[in-house]
Amino acid sequence: MQSADAKLSRSSLLLALRRYSTAVHNMEQTVLLPSLLRDVPYHNDPDCEAADHSMDLYEHYLLLKAIKNTVESGLVPHDEAKSHAALHKGLEPLLEAEPETLFHFHLRGLFTVMATLTKKSQNLTEKYLDIIGISH
């Protein structure tokens, strides 16, 4: 009998979401003292964007957990509606595209974001293990 993951295509959105959820769950199980992540810069990650330089590992930890909760619950916080309105205005030309084209655009973007977040969760877990002196 095949596992549920084995039945999903390697490029399945469900599998990408499951990988992210698993990586964050592993991070949560590993990071027993999140306060050790305070004031530790998150600058060694090549995928790290300029905005990430102002955040420490503790803030990344909280962000990754919050995103996991949003992904699993499907509930988008109300305060995000304002930023979505501004983003929507900038994407108006794209929104006039054919629905299938728009779907594929967003799907590719979602795969990219989920892969990046999964990698960040794994990197944070590895950095925590380095901080507490456990080799991985």
C-alpha cells in the first residue's frame, strides 16, 4: 500500500504544502527554547532578501509558525486586507488575463514561495542546532 505522499505528484501543490508544514513542525519540535534565537541575525541564507536583514531568527521563527497556521487554517488575518488592496491595484493588468493564465501565474508563484519558506524553516532548524551545539 502506497503512502499518501507517494500518490501525489512530485510537483503537487498539496505535497509542497505538506513539505512546508512538515518542515515547520520539525522546526517547532526541535526549537525547544525559541528565546535562544533572539538577536541572532538571519544573514547567512543566500535566499535572504534585503527586508529579512532587519529580522532576527526569533522573528523568522514566529513568522514561519504564523504562516503555517494560516496555511493550515485557511484564515487570512483581517489586517492583511489593506495590503491586499494595494497589491491588487498594482496587479490590475494581470488580473485582466485569461483565468487559466492567471491561475498558472499564481500557482508558479505559490510553489516558489512554499519552497522558499520550507528552506527557511529547515535552515532555521539547522541554525538552532548549531546554537545549542548539536551537529546535524
